Amino acid sequence: MADPVPNPSMRLDDQEQVPVLDDALRSNPRTVAEEIIPLVEETASVSKREVVTGHVRVQTVTDAVEELARASVQREDVEVTRVPIDKVVEAAPEIRTDGDVTIVPVLEEVLVVTKQLVLKEELHIRRRIETETVEVPVTLRKQRALVERLAPDAPDPEKEMPQ
């Protein structure tokens, strides 16, 4: 392609002749001036890279808090009453329940000219259930996280943290 700005040091006859529109119109109508014009296109490329902008240190802290724990507890006591019977029986009576009382027969064999089964006594066992609320101090532990942001030029936090 010809240089669009003529070099003044070059002589006019050394310069390449550039076709001009006027020349194309004055010449033979079948002659067409052709010039190749390169087309240029720019493209953009995007890439990523990791950049350290800072460090973060995370620690967990366990705090102990005193609180009162409340609960209902039951305690069961039994009361044993001995009831003398001293009655001869043919067979051992069964353990039975009368309301909230459990009756356990206590037997004894007595040697007489004849052997007899004598109901010596009964144990009457009554249950009583008491409910009371108790307060007991307990220590509860709670954890919380501390997050500390460090500058990018700060030393590596993993090397500083105790193991």
C-alpha cells in the first residue's frame, strides 16, 4: 500500500503513483481502482488471580455461667405397720392389696401335738409420694466465636496461634 503522507526527501518520480478518484473517473470506465484496506478488531480477555487482602483469626471462648436449675423430684417412703393376727390357717394367704396398702402375710409353723399353720401377723405397707421442687446451682458452659480481621501485611495468624 502506498504511503499516504509523501516523503519530502523522495523525488516525485521515485514515489509510487496513488490512484485518485479523479483519475478513475477520467480513465476507461472499465478500469476500476482497487485498494485493500486491512480491518483491525480488538478483543478483550478477562482473567482472575488470587490476591491476599487480609487474614482472619477465629477463636472460640468458653464462658462459665452460674444458674439455678429447677426440677420436680419425687421421693417415696413406705410405712410398715405390724398387725398381730395369731390365727391358725389351712393354707398360706396370698399377698394382696387393699386400696393403697399392700398386705404381706407372715407365717410361722408351730409344733404342737399336731402341726398347724398359724397366721402370726400381717405387714400393712402404705406408700406415700411427696413432690418437692429443689433448686441446685449448676455451672453451664457456653461457647462464642471471636473473629478478628487482620491486615494483609500482618504475619500469618496460623503461625502465631497456640496449638
